[in-house]
Amino acid sequence: MLTDRTDVTVSLPVLKDHRTAGMTLALKNIAFGCYDHYTFAHQGNCEPFISEGYEHCVKHAQIPLIIMDATSACYDDGPRPSDAGRLWRENAIYLATDPVALDVVCRKVIDAKRREKRLGDKTRESRHIENAARKGVGDLA
């Protein structure tokens, strides 16, 4: 495993909507970096694959810093929308040590943009965030 050869891992996710997982933020960025069968893992809104993948990864690697690139973000049809009009300039960078807390904050940012565009929120599709909190990998605060 790659994490056996490193002292720490710094996660660099991008703020974006995801057709299947609802959001692809800090948890999914690390969790799916641990998989070599990611196509199968996209079933059921990518859950339990995200929460279990992240839980497994943090047992083997220290992830002291998450740097979320929110300079340009996607609010719909992500992670690669067919229409560039679904991207916006958020012009932000979020720093965190807690992936669950960061994903909660970033889900609110994306859902606010979705409300502005008269689209529904993604809470149900992104239930991996709450599931990860229940597994103890972060807080919903």
C-alpha cells in the first residue's frame, strides 16, 4: 500500500458536485485514492465505499491537512459537467484537519449555489458524510 511508504498524506480535493455521490469532496478524494475498483464503488451513491474507504485509510496513514481548492467549483453535473455554465468562481481555499467537518461546510456552499440556480440539495445523495461521522473519522460540527 502506498501509505506504507509515506510519513504523512496531504489531501488536495476540489470543490465539486458529483452525479453519483452527491459531492466529491475531502472524504471521497482520499477514499477513492485507496481503490483500484472504483467503477464498482460508484454504486449506491458510492456508499459505503467512501466512508469505509476513508476509515480504512486513516488507520494506515496520518492525514494532518486537507487543502480544498474552491477557486473554481462545480455545482451540477459533476465531476466533469458537459456544460461549462455549471462551473463558478468561488475564489476560495478551505483548510481543515477534519474531513467530515470540511465536507459539511463545502456541501453547504454547493447547495447554496444549487438553490440560487433553483436546483435541489444533495444531502440525500451525499449521506457518506454522516456515515463517516458515525464511524468516528470526523465531526458533523
